[in-house]
Amino acid sequence: MHNSYSYQALFRFTLNVFKKMGCNDTHADTATSVLLSADMRGIDSHGIARLSGYVRLWEAGRVNPVPDIRIVHETPSSAVVDGDKGLGLVVAHEAMKIAIKKAEAVGTGWVSVKNSNHFGIAGVHAMMALEKDMIGMAMTNASALVAPTFSAERMLGTNPIAVAIPAGKEQPFVADLATTTVANGKLEVASRKNEAIPEGWAQDKQGRPSEDPGCIKEGGALLPLGGDRMHGSHKGYALSSVVDIFSAVLSGASYGPWAPPFPAYIPMPENMPGEGLGHFLGAMRVDAFRSKESFFDNMDKWIDRFKNAKPAAGHDRVLIPGMPEMEKEAYHKMHGIPLLKPVVEDLNALAGKLGISCLP
Amino acid sequence: MHNSYSYQALFRFTLNVFKKMGCNDTHADTATSVLLSADMRGIDSHGIARLSGYVRLWEAGRVNPVPDIRIVHETPSSAVVDGDKGLGLVVAHEAMKIAIKKAEAVGTGWVSVKNSNHFGIAGVHAMMALEKDMIGMAMTNASALVAPTFSAERMLGTNPIAVAIPAGKEQPFVADLATTTVANGKLEVASRKNEAIPEGWAQDKQGRPSEDPGCIKEGGALLPLGGDRMHGSHKGYALSSVVDIFSAVLSGASYGPWAPPFPAYIPMPENMPGEGLGHFLGAMRVDAFRSKESFFDNMDKWIDRFKNAKPAAGHDRVLIPGMPEMEKEAYHKMHGIPLLKPVVEDLNALAGKLGISCLP
């Protein structure tokens, strides 16, 4: 069903694609490493499998490969960045650098971004703060696929929140979560297998609970984290809304049902109230709050205590957020990254179209 | 079953209690208005019904009525505040003032608090930012009642997150949510009625799903938002962890299973790694990102669009976070605040003990 490829092989291939789009060397390098971090961490849906989607956005004129990414408004601890229609993979990376620089100067830095595109996985941008002994945060809005509690209409994206927190001896804590019950990918898998989905994942066009994985394609919606009102979906809806507002209302991007779609074949929404997709990035120096040493000591103690919590019946360990992804990354470094056959075929077709070497 | 009392009557009563504890006039006033904001907003579990609980903490020597609340570490955009064992109601209020002051100076302000106690509802602290045209955030850790995904052990509190966002013509957006599926109060209600609870709310001592509302008292635990792994409980667990770390690891408060309990009869945890309970408060000036006018225009448009989303079958409107609480507040202003008979009896017994006037 799949072949495995070394990170280096996928890197060379992806770099060539971004260069063919017209990205300069630095941007192509950033876009490649941000995109492939998803594959490395086992979040296949957001990695190289999307590469041809980015290319189609460029072909449709929705991505500018040579963006002038710049600050358009700022204070010592905050900024709004205009991404100039660049690849979100690059724009968010540059915006996070600005957040980190501001945190170096005044303790914390917060950057809201407009006029951007899909930025890959949120976690990788948040994790940029770790090597500076900072806490990193990253959020983004996305095209509407999720219905608020009591709504039949899709109003929000899967709007992820990532928080990366450094530790001393222990591996860092990295939370990276869509504010829905599950990602759309899980419905696609169930659809291919012709399996029903659990209640709480999705609803039909009228807003009634649905166990049909195809309901999204027929005008249904994903549900906010919580699933239904009785299980707290109004909380997932509120969190997703905060991500939308911080990412897009604060920056001047397009929000709610007007967020631009990722698939290039879907027409852009009419009467968009802002420019492009929005992100929100934050960095907080650990020593803006207490000495690094005492923070790291206590963070190690926190992680150690939670790792050693008594497991529930039928389970053998309690996980720290980020642990499964870190384990996958180590595995993929050793054994390569497996790609499904349709993904390889899609990438080689892309190579043919762009006139670059196929995958080895 | 209940009588209604005017806000003024409850205010006078509560103020007298805090003064009897030895709070100065300013602190007694702050504690009273913060506590009663819960009753006004319809979150009965966190309001005057808890007053005798605060008194018992004071009697047990766990609350200092005359705290020296002070900054112990800071940068232009951040601070750690030592609450000196004060009432969280007062400490968090003072800490939020510091966050707001820093936001006035450098765009945003972030304050982590240690050595505090229960701070009432998170929303009221976040909402302090609104009148300054700022976005406010408030979080707190709390005594362990919640099991991480795959854990049989209680490791986290109900750890709420509140975000208050100002608008122009529209009412502000106010999200205020515990990072659990439901609050403990809902289990207590089911327990009194001898009703089973839905799956996804709680688990038993071994970490198995439970429909028994009494399972918490027998060593069980509440579940993180999501309920179980299949419905995203690892996301609720991650969010609750972030609240714990921002509130307590960043400040030097006690975290995880070592967070101090609210009921004074429960002994303090042994080997606490920090001082008291922790909070995290934030303020961001709207015009640290874009002009107030354009932010308010777009925030109004966001709210208006979501209010007018097509309702799901069987529902007549989509709510904006904070709307139900605002409607309750308006109702309580007009018609008074209803208190259950056992709450009134408890308060009048408290009045007798402290030698102050009973409720009218």
C-alpha cells in the first residue's frame, strides 16, 4: 500500500516544487521544512499530501510566491503582519520570528496576521519558541466546515490552537488541537471503508446528528469539540470563535463563513470582509515570569508527575501532549516516511507537470 | 423553593461578611462585587452560595484577609504577582489591573499569579478589560477533580478559560468555560434527583466510564472536554493542562494534583511544589493591532453574522458566547436574584456566627 521515503528525498522533491512556483531559496526552504514537519510528526493530512493543493492555489493566482511580508501596525509587544498573499507556511514562520523578537525585547510578543494562506500544522510554528526558552502559541482560521452549537450552517473552520512549552530534562509539552471533535480526515477514512461514524462527530444539512461519514459532502458540518450541547459543544464553539477573532478580526483577514477555502476549485466567498486567511502567533519568555531554572525544574516535575499518573483500566500509560508526535518523528527519522500510493502518484504527476524529477 | 433578593440586599450582606473577616473597605467591596457577579450572571455555583466556604478557609488560616499583593518579577509586558494568601476574588482583580496597565504602556499585559485562592468566575476578571477597549483573558487552576485521558487518577481542576472581546454596537463576546464536559454541579443535581448521567461526563475509580452521579464521591473523576478519546478528550486534557501550567508553573503556585482544595475540611496536599492556587490574566489593547473603529466594525459584523446563522432543526437561534449570561443579568437586575432555601439558611447561620444582620 505504501513506500517509505527518507526525509532528505522528500525535502529535495518539495524544495524543487516551491522553487518552480517562484519562491526564493529562503522561502522555498522554509515552506518545505514547515510542510514536511507534518509528515514527520505523523499528521499526514497536513503534509506533502497537500503539496499539489498549494500548487493549484498558486496556479489560480491565490498564492503570491514572492510576497512582501511586512508589519503594518505595531506596539512594543504586538504587531499586525500583512502576508501579501504569500504561502501561509512562510508567512506564519516570519510572523512568529517577529513575535519572538518582541518577546526578547519586552517579555512577550503577539502577532496577528492577515492576507495569508493555509499555514500547515499549528504546532510547528508554536515550537519555534522552544529553542529560545519561550512558550509559543499559534492559531489560524480556516474555511468554514464547522457548525456552531444550535446552527445548521457552517460558520467556522477547524481552527486549531497550538501551545508549546519548554522543559528542562523532559521533552517539551506540545499541544496542537483542532477545536472540533475530530478532523475531517477521519470522516474521509470512514467514508472509504463504508463505516458509520460515532454520534458527536458531524451533523446533516438540517443540523441533525448524523452517523453518515458522507454528510459533509451533502451540506452537513463537523461539530465543535464537545459534539453536542449536553457534552459541552458550546465550549468548543467558543474556543473556535476565539481563534477566528484573534486570527482574523484582530488582523483584518476574512473571518467566519468568509474565510477563503483551501481547494482552489471552490470559488472565493463573495463580499469578503477582510484580506485572505488569518493567523495569531504568540511568544512568552519563560524568564519574563520567573527564573529559567525554577521554571524548568517545575515543568520537569509537572511532566514527570503526569507521565506517572495511574492509568485507567485497560490502558498502560498516560500521555503528555506532544509525546505521540515526538515518538512518530523519531520513528520516521529512522525508518523513513511512508506515503500512500495515490499520494505518490499525485506527486509524480505534479513533477511531470512542473518538469522536475519524480520521487526516487 | 426560593426567595428573590435585590442585588443591593445581597451586596450589603456579603460586604459585612468580608468586613468581619478583616478585609479593608476596598478589598471587601471588590470581593463582594466579584463574588456576586456570578449570581447576577446565573452561575449560582460560584456566587453567594460559596460565601460560607470562603469564611471557612479564613477560619482555617488558609486565607489572609489583609494581603500584601505585590509584583515579584516583571518585564514591560509581563509580571508574576504574589497574592500573599489573599482572597482570589481580590488578588485576581488586582492582578488584572496590572495586566491592563502594562497593556496601556506596551500594547499587551500578561500576569501569572501565585499564592492565591479561588477567584470566583473567570469571566468577571476577563471582562475588566472591556471598558478599556481591550480583550481580556483569565484562567485559574483548581483542586484536582479531573482525570487526564487514559488516567484513573484525578490530576487537574476544572480549570476555566475566559476570553472577553469588546464590540461596537453589539454586546461584547464573553466566553467563560470550564475545560471539562460539565461542571461538578450538574452531577450534584443528578445525584439529588437519583438520575443517571450521560456517558462522557465522569468515570469511576478505575477509570471506567460511569453513569452514576455519585462516582466522584467514590474516587471517580470528571472528564476533560470531549469526554472520551474518540470524542477528543485528549484536547480538553491538553487545554486544561495549559491552564494549569500558565497559572501555576509559570508563577510558582502549586499545580496538578497538588493544587490546594477549596473545601477547608480537606487537608492540604503534602509536599506542595509551589505556593497556593495560581491564575493567569491577560489584556490586549484592540488598537495594539488595528484602529479601534475598524476592529469594532468588524467585530459587530462577526457577531451579527453568527447571530443570524441558520438555526439547526428544533432550535430557534444561534447564541453568541456570553449572551445567555447577559440575558440572565438583565433579568436579575429587574426581578432580583433567586436563592434556594438551603443557601438562605446557610447564609443566615453564617450571619448568626459572625454577629451580623441576617438577609432581609
